Amino acid sequence: MIQDKDQLIDIYDIWYQPFYRQAWFYNILIILALALLGALLYFIYTKYVKKTKLVDCSVIAYQQLDSLKNFQIVSKQDSKDCYFKVSLIIKTYLACRYHAIFLRLTDKEIVQHAQDYMSDSDIRLLHRLFQGMTFLKFEHEVAAHDKLEKDIQLIKEFIENTSQLDDTKEA
């Protein structure tokens, strides 16, 4: 039996150490273990901790309409931009509420397409809303702030009439 390990090195000029006992192998194992632990923690976080919140479509529309209340209309372009945003809010709400493609349709096409989904009174209100917005979007008229508030109130009334409790969208 060899008493001193240095003797073996002196004789053969080599000291064999298996790869699983070398420092680089331990470092790789530690990195792999940390990556596996990180993946496991991420899976647990996405599965159990972070739940997707379901938000009612009408709540999203109300928030967007409330943000437009402070919109300052100074010029014709401001008026156009504001009413294009209002129109987009209505289209987005209808698309979310009825799960149909409303975003690509014109205002008249939306009224025609909405007859499959809404009551006659809601369709009349929608038609009245779009008819009032058409003049402001395309006829180069400037809307007064009072008209904007009145239209926002009509849209909120329309949303209230058409909203149901089970229509939700992921936030």
C-alpha cells in the first residue's frame, strides 16, 4: 500500500481523477440544479399564484370613457380624434360583449350586424350614437365639450342596457 500519494505522481507523472470529482463537473451540476429549481418555482408561480383576472367588458369601456371626459377639444382635428376614439371604444365593447368581429366594420355595417345580437331599442340607440358621431368624424365639425359629455352619457346608457354579468375579458 502506498503511504504517500506524491510517490504515485512522481513515478507515473499523472494523477487520475474521474470527471465526476472535478470542480467543473460540480459547477455544472449546481447550475443545472438551480435552473431546475427556477423552472419549478416559475411553474408553481404561474399555476397557483398568478391567476388571470377576469374583468367585465363594460368595466373596461367605462374606464376608457371616463378617461375621455377630460379630453380638451380645441380644433377640428381634436374633435375628429376624440370621436374616433369613442367609436373605437364602442366597437371594442361590442366585440368583447358579443364575441363577434366589429372592429373592422364601418358604423353602418355595425348597426346592420348588431341586429342579430341586440334588441330594437338598443339598435336605435346605437344608430343614433353613430349618426351623431359621423358628422363630427367626417363633416369637419367641432364638437363642444357638452356634446362630448352627452354622447359619453348615452354610450354609458347603451353599455348598461346591453351588459350582462357573465361577459368577461382577461385583463
